[in-house]
Amino acid sequence: MASLVTWMLALGSLAVAFLLVGYVLMSLILIIPTWRICTRAGFSGALSLFHLVPFVGSFIVMGMLAFSTWPAGEASPGR
Amino acid sequence: MGVEIAALSFFGLTGAFAVVGTVLAAWMAWRIVEKAGLPGWTGLGAILLTLTGVGTIVPLILLWVFAFMRWPRDEPASAGTFGFAPSRGAAPTTGPVALAGPSMALPDARGWLLSGTLGNGGAVSLAVGGTSGTYALTGAPGGAPTDLSVPDPSVGQPHARLLLSGRRLGLEDLGSPGGTYIDGARLLPEHGPRDISAVRAIRLGSVELALTRA
């Protein structure tokens, strides 16, 4: 019985590990372009790592880019 | 019955969050692409595409395109934003001339006026006339005839450069810590001179100056 519980716990940990790796890989699809957008805007590329935060992470990054002054300069609104 | 109400409430709440999230994302995307120099509706459209049958793959592709494309903001200043390009010159002298050139608009001979309020409540008014010249916007009291003094602690010495060429007025930031803004958008030294002929206001440090024709 004890060995069965141990085996199931190990399987559960493996499943969680696979899920985490999969989540990070999926997040990379968002993180790579956002890293470049952040650096071009003048922010640290590490800001894009907020994409790793479930649900609200993308909103945090977009909010930073949308509502703060870009250190590298912005286009004039009327151009 | 209780389960049904709970399920309806749950999905209603989820739907409400989805609507609010989509609207928020669309608004932020609008602002982000505008800061890069693209029309705001392109960002809005990219987010709204998720509501259509194409799913999320197209907005993802557009995100990658946006990240690696050339942004209008990054176009060289001399390529069209300001640039003291030589005049087009006369029509070619060789070959037949079938049509006359377009009639030229009468040049606007008025000068430029920068006016605003200083941090201490005082008023500042700077007039720029003529058709060519370079002027220094500085926080120091005016020394040279080409110095335009904005006596405020937030204004560098010098802070920015005004360039007059024909009917166009340009502004170049000189890297002062207070920063230079054109209609709220930050101007950096690496942007070079920018055409501000159609601009309503510039900001030097904390001093907002309205730009009008004198």
C-alpha cells in the first residue's frame, strides 16, 4: 500500500513537472516578442516575464507598455 | 435548481470577466501600437480578432510581426519627419515639357510663438521669426541673440534646439534630464530634429509651451 502511494505521488509530481514545463514553453511564445517590444520601448526585457503569471500577467505587461512613457521615445500622436 | 443558478452565475461572471478583459486588452493594444507610430485601430483589431473564428493564432502571429517589424517611430528623423532636404529644383531641361509644374502655395510669412507659464507662476513668451536659423532653448538668461531663455530650474542649459527652415520648425532634444516632449510624446537626442510645425504644445522639463503662429 505504501509503495502504491509513493508511486502515485511520484507520478503526480512528474505530471506537475510536465505541466510546468509545458506552461513555460507556451509562455515563451508570448515572452520572446514581448521581450523585444519592451527593449525597443526602452524598458527591461525582463518585464515580459510577467507572462509567466497566470491570468493577469499579460495585462500587467500590456498596462506597463500602454500607460507609461516609453523611455526610448514614442511617436507623436498626430503623425 | 440551486446548482443551475450557481452554474449560470459562474458562467455569467466568467463571461463578464472575458468581456472586460477583451475591452481592456483592446484599449491597451490601441495605445501601444500608437506609441510605436502605427494606427491605433490595428492594435484594436488584432485583439478583437480573438472574438472571431480565427481564434488566437492570428493575434499571436500579429504580435510577432509587431515585435520584429520596423516601427514608424524609428524612421530616421531626416527621412521625412524634418530633414532640411534640398528643394526639388526646376523641371529637367532636356526633353519635352508637356505639363507645367504645380502651382506653389504662397508661403506663410508669419513667425512662430512659444508661450507658457513657468514653475514660479511667471509667463514666458518666445517669438521666432525669419525663414532659417538655429535657436537654443535654455534655462539660462539669454546671452547670445539666438538664445531663447526659459528661466525655470527644470530647463537645461541648453535644453533643446529649435531649427527654422522655410515654413517649417524643428525641435531637437539636447539630452537635458528634464526631458523634452512633443504633444506629450518624449523626444530623445537620438531622434534628431523633429518637425513640430503642426504641433500644438511642447514641454521642456516641467514648462509647457503652446506653439502658435505669431
